[in-house]
Amino acid sequence: MLRRFLGGSGLPDAATAEAPAIAGHSRDADTQTVRRIIAELDALPRERARFLAAFAYILTRAAAADLHISEVESASIERLVEEHGALPEPQAVLVAEMAHQQSLLYGATEDYLVTRQFRELASAEERLALLRCCYVVGAADGTINAEESHTLQQIARELDVERDDVNALRTEFAPKIAAIQALYHLRGE
């Protein structure tokens, strides 16, 4: 099972190979990352599992922007997946950990593809909610550093979030942005 989860066997995953296609959406359109996480969420409706898989992966992308995911960021991702996915804690932890592992294995390749898939699955409100969650994850350790800030902006563009909404989020999280914290420090505030 671990080899299938990590993609090491080279054989198609039986759980994903037998999964039915959703009307209007081909299973083949899902990225490998999303299919693997969906397989673990087979008790949920397929569309909901697809949504949660992409949601968790994008949160992990935000956390990994600086090439390190801290324990506090991991805990934040787990909590957000539990809350927004309406999942029991053990299942939310599993989804978050799988997203983390997939990010380690396929990050640069999958980042844009998974974000684009989420954009197609989600409403404008859901995309904005995800971006806000990404800011929460980035700020979990007290600071949104330059790499995280850049990735958050990139995610916002890929999700096609309205500029005014992005600016409102940046204003809300301004005290956590490293460059603004540095200005406060220089002023003695």
C-alpha cells in the first residue's frame, strides 16, 4: 500500500483505476496527486474528495514555500482540513499528511496543475476561502516571509481571485508579513 501511495510500483492504483468518472469531468483530468488522495477518501462523494485533496495540497504548497513546513504549519493545515472538510480529526490528519508527502514528491510539477484543478472545481467564494486559509498557514509561525508572500500571490493569480480580495487579505495579514514587521521594528513599534 505504501508503494502504491508513493507511486513506487509503477502499476496503476486499483482504487483509482476502478473509480467511476464524474459526469462532465473525466477521471483522467485529475492529477496523480489528487487521484491518490481521493482514493484514501473513498467514503466521501468523489467530487468532495477531489475538492479536499486539492484543498489540502494547496495549503501544503503555501506552507512549503520556504522549503520547510514547521510543526505549527502542519498543525494549522490539519485543523483547516478538518474544519473546511468537515472531516473527523484522524481523517483530516491523514489527508494533510498525504498532501505533504505528495508535495515532497511532486511539488514543482504538480503545484500549478493542482491549483488550476481547484480553480475549476470551486466557486469564487471557495477559492477566496482557500486563499485565506493559505494566509493562515503562512502566518502560523508568526511571520509570512518573502518566499511565502510570493507563493501566496502566485496562488492568488492561479486561483483567479479578484485583486481587491487579495489586497484585503494582505491588509488583514499585514502585521504578519516580514517586510512590514521589519518596518515596525525600524520605527520602534
